[in-house]
Amino acid sequence: MPSTYTSLHYHLIFATKNREPSIGASWRGELHSYLGGVVKGLDALPQGIGGVRITSIFWYP
């Protein structure tokens, strides 16, 4: 019996104004952790969060 599996994948990119490097290395890890918590709070599964620009890849099962 055939079945259909659907999942939604999202790729979000956040950038600072004029793409200036204003996200300091000293707190970049905390920002990535926070974004991961936000994604988990939406009952989604983070696949990757990081980079100088904030890149988030997550999906809903």
C-alpha cells in the first residue's frame, strides 16, 4: 500500500544591517544556542545553526 511522507524544510538567513560584522565572536555561540532553543520551542528539529551570518536550517517532522 503506497503512502506519502511530507516534511517541511526551512532555510533562514539573518544578516546585520549593511552586512557589517557586528556579531561579536564572544557571544556568537550564545546567539546560536538561543536560536536553536527557539526552533526546538516550535517543535521543529534544527539541522544546523551557525556562521558569521546567522543561518538556520530546520524541519518539521
